[in-house]
Amino acid sequence: MSWRNRSLRRRLAFWIIVPLAFVSLFLLLDVRENSRRAANEVFDRVLLGSALAIAERVVIDGDEIVVDVPYVALEMLTSAAQDRVFYQVSKSDRQFITGYSDLPNIPDHLVVAGDQPVFYDAEYKGSQVRVGAVSRFLSSSRLSTRVTIKVAETVGARNALIGELIRDAALRLSLIIIVAAMIVWFGLSRGLKPLETLEQAINRRNREDLRPIEHEVPYEVRNLVASINQLMERLARSIGAMQRFTANAAHQLRTPMAAIKTQTELALKENDPAETQKTLAHLHESAEQTTRLINQLMSLSRAAPTEGGPQGEEFDIRALCVNVTREMVPAALARNIDLGFEGSDEPIPLKGDRTLFEELVKNLIDNTLSYCPSGTRSSVRLFNGSGEVILEVEDDGPGIPAEERERVFERFYRSDASSAPGCGLGLSIVREIARSHDGDAIIVPRSEPGGTLVRVSLAQSVEAS
């Protein structure tokens, strides 16, 4: 099972218990070292006491050294039945006097000086032993020498004590880990209870309830809840806009479809060929209007912003504007409108959806042709701005009132003063396409009375050659 599919409780418990287990392991190693040091300190004192007891019984008798070993000193080392005790008395030149002659020698890095004892570990007769050694200086009128007394014992009792201390520590640490795990598990269950309450509250909502979440939640998830609320707010706006768009589109389609139905019924009942032709002409006009409306609705749907921005390729927007303007010239001439193009002769590269940009330019020109009276002039201009491409369509028609310059970009909005045919989608499509390509469309106020100047600014992501 991957991490992303595991529960939050298990993940938090893992990141708490596992580090605690590693810390406990290091603590156990430290306890082991401290136990070994403490056991050696205790047993070495007894070992030293035995060595000192033997040293007190080493005397000079004439030319010889005599040792009267007090076996009581050795018996106090044999309290543990599994341990054995060994001793040795020798001169400073390692000349054996009594005891076990093959007892391990003092390591070279340890020096027995004065009354200071030394302790070291060694192996003797197949067993690990701990050796304590002291040195004493003996002097008489006939002999002066230094003797070394070594007492060794096996380490069974020491290891048993160390093992017991480690087992006790391991048991305590294990209990701590188990208790900590239980506390963490139940604590997390308690701590995650607000999230479960939040989940239940969200599950109880119907699919139309997009109100902000107002439940009390832990501080750590407030940003998450805030992000969800923002998402729900955007979703509510999108759904609302979609519902309004659907309702408006249905309303706009209902009118031409009703007209088509009425005109069809009239044509079927008409016996006069001339009247029939007239009715069919109206029917054809209604069909064209409906087709235009449907095409604009499809364009508006395509222009809606998508995740990751629009996909497209590099193209010459100047050539596109020239071609679209040329195609619209016959329609302009039919309305007695002077339509022209102004701009540089150099190509202007732009990256985006070529089809959408073609629709943008067509809607701009169609808008000016639809609302300008006969005898007016209209110009399409294209030029490079500061890191952007500027497309303008200007006419000297009646113009748009200042209070409506923003509303004309709303879907299906039509001025009450307008009598031109249309459904109020042209400029809305222009702005949608521009914004989907990180641009915008606005109505620029003119210094002269009348006329309209629509400016579209587009981010130029491709360097001009």
C-alpha cells in the first residue's frame, strides 16, 4: 500500500513511534555502557579489597619474601557460585613468588606506580576474567624490593548484573513505547474527531449546497478549509454563470426557433407564390440568425478558460488580421462602410489558438459592421506594444454610452437604443478569447464625440523576428 493511500492516523503514529523506538535503542545502548561501568566500579572495589588484604600479608623474612594469603579475602570474591578467583604475587621483575604463575600480565599501556591500583580485562583458562593489581614496596636491612599483587575473578556475576540492568531498562523503555503508542493512537483519534465531524457535515449536504464551511476545525487545517471554501465559491459562481448562460441561450434560441416555426406554417398555408417566396426569405433570414447564434455559442464555449491555459502554436497574427479583414470587405461594401487595415508590414508572431483568434477578429469587425450606419468608416489596426500585441478596431459610428462600455461585454447584453440584429455575444466572445490568452479587451474613450474604439491587448510570448 502506498503512502498516499494510508490513513493520516497511521502516518502520524509511524512518525512518532518509529523515532521514539530509535531514541529508546540509543538510550538502551547508553544504559548498557553505564551498567558495565557501574558493575565494574562495584566489583572492582571488592577486587581491590582482596588485593590489598593479600598485600598486607606480604612480608620480608630474612632474605626471602613470605606471603600468608588470607583466604577470607578470596572468599568474599566467591559470593557468586559461577565465578572463580585467582591470585599471584610476584616481584617487580615479574619473578613469581606464589599463586598462579600464568596469570595474565599487566598490559604495557598500564603502569602500576605507588599505591594506585590498575584494572584490566583478560582471558584466562578459557574464561573472561577481570584482574586488579596493586604494587607495594618492601624494605628491610637485608632486602629492598617492590612486589605486585594481582587478583582475578571470572566475570559471570558482573555480566549477570549488567544483563539484569539492561533487561530492566529494556522493559521500562518497551512499556514507555507501548504506552506512548496507545496515547498517540487514541490522542490522534481524539484530535482527528473534528475532521470526522467536518466530513459528516459535508456528506449531509446535497449537491446544490455550496455554502462556505463554517465548522470549527483545528488550526492546522484552517488553510485547507479556506481553500475548499474558495473553491466552492468559484464553483458556485461558475455554476451560476453556466445556469444563467443556459437560460439566456435557451431564451435566445426560443425566439428564432418560434419565428422559423411560424414562418414555416405560414409558407405551408400560403397559395400565392409571391407571398410564399417572401415568407421563405424571412424563414431563411431566421435560419441564418439561428445559425449565427449557435456558432457564437460554440465559440463562447471554446473560449472558456481551461486548466493549464490554451493550447496552440506560433502563427503570424498580422497575416491573420489581414486575411479576415479582406474576407469582411464585401460585407462592409454591402453596408456602404469603408473598412481598412493599418499596421506594419513585418510579421508579428503570437502563440495561441489560431482558430479562436480568427473568431475574435471576425467578431470585432462584425460588431462594427452591424452597429455602424451607412457611410461610416472602420479601421483595423495592429501593432506591437510593450511586451504585448495591440489589436484595435475603431469606427466613427454612433458610439457606446460611457455607462454601457463595460456592460457590452456581458453575455446577451444589448443596448436599448440598438436596433441592429444580433444576440449580444460578439464582444463577450472577444473578451473571453483575449482573457483565455492572458489578455483583455476594453472600450477606450475617444477624444472626439461618437465612434467606438475596441482595444484588445495580448501577451506576446514569442519574440518578434
